[in-house]
Amino acid sequence: MLDAVIIGGGPAGLSAALMLGRARKHAVVLDEGRPRNAVTREAHGFLTRDGIPPGELRRLAKEQISRYPGITFMEDIAHLVTGSNGNFQITTSRGATLHSKKLLFAVGMKDRPLNIPGLAEVYGKSAFVCPYCDGWELRDEPWVIISTGADAMHFIPLISGWTDRFTLCTNGPDGLTEADREDLRRHGVPLYDTPIRSIESEEGIVQQVVLEDGTAIACRGIFFRPDLKIGSDLPEALGCEMTEAGTIVVDEFGRTTVPGVFSAGDAITMRHQAIAAASSGAMAAAALNNELNMEAWRENG
């Protein structure tokens, strides 16, 4: 019987594993080895590791965690979870069965297929979703923002801190109010609602965005809102309450609405940064460990 199974091996899951290893717990990190940020060359904003390749960050984390004998890594996919607090059973795609007192879902988010021709070729190289993660490298360059409605009007003032050379492409109906359009005109922001025909690039670096009417917008960077889904259906299948946005409902300690089940990282928030995911993983693991210790104390009293 394991103390915990951590489903997901990104920054949240690895940080949770480190915390549990140092707390002398026995846990398995179950991960399929296909991280969402594999498309990116560098991870930014992670203190002491700014600019590190994501794969190297994971390698270093595993190397350090391996010093703690209670933690084991399995490259596999959690296929089915049954049981309840104190006795969960996790069946993997390869047929293994794990028994655990607690669960921690660090399943992150996955991108649905990108429906703009050419976007996949530049995603993670010159097309990004978070200016805090990748805006510095494209500072003062011309950007195309692909977004609509209220999301666009939230994002545009934000990115103006990195560059004042940007164009809004809504790839169809803009979803803007007349007040929004006037705000864009007042700030000199070009707006195009014609659908995008393609994104042209060289070796992953965008050159221009071409609209269906033939308009070509030269740029060196793209920021867009991805279409995301949670990395696993298991939390909902187990009964965890979900938000309308598709994230897992947790309290301030990472507890879900199912006893004995915790969650951390991108699966619980729409604010996706590696360092924030790592922080939430550590906090959820600490709360999980506290539960284990208190339960053991009561049983032995």
C-alpha cells in the first residue's frame, strides 16, 4: 500500500514528489512522458532556471528526487481509478495495479488540435500563449494577437508592456462591442475579422499571417488563446467537482471535493506558469502528508 500516487509528472507532480519524498512517504509518480510544453525550446520565469529547456528541468528534478528512496517513477498512463480514501486502486494502460491511501492529480492541460494552417509549425517557437513566459524574447517586435471579444480586450492592454507594434486578428466575427472597437481605434490597434488562411514561417519563425482575402500581415511573433482540455477524465469520473472552465475545484490546500484526493498545477487554474504549478504541487503534497500523519496518529493512539 503506497502512501500516494501522483498522476502527472510535470512541475506540479514533480514538486509534490519532492515534498513527499522528504516527508519519508512512499509514492509513485505516474506519467505518460508527453508534456504539453515539449513544443517549447525554453521555460522562462522559473527562479534559478530561467531559459532552461523543459526536458532538462524535468531531468534535473527527477535526478534530485531520486535521492529519496520512497519515490518511484513509472512511465505509464492511469486508465482507471476506483476505491476511496485510504484504499484507492489505480489501473494503468499497461496492466499494472497500484494501491494507495491518497491520490494527487497533477494532470495539467492538453491542447486540442490547432485549426489554423501553419500555427502548429510555429507553436512554441514564435507563437505562444503567455507573454510572461515568452514576451521578453519578442519585445518590441511586431506581433499578431489571435483572440476575440472580452478575452482580446483583456489581453491587448496587458501585452502593450512588451511591444506597441501589434495587430488584432479575430479569425472571424470579432465579438467586440462598439466601445471596444473605439478603444482599439483610439490606441491605433489594427483590427481584422477576416478568417485566417494560413501562417507562413521559416524554420518555426513566423513571417506573416495571411487572411482569406489575401491581406498579409508581417510579424515576428504570435500570441493566441489555445483550446485546452484537462489532461485526464479520471478526476471527473471519480466524482471531483469541476468548474465550467473544465478545471478541478480545490480548496486552498489542493483538496478536491472527494476525500483523500488532491490536485495541483494547471489542472486547477487557468493561470499556467511552471513556477506556479510547482508551488501548488508542493502545497498540495504538504496537505496530503499532513492528512496521512494525522490519520496515523489517531490510529496509533
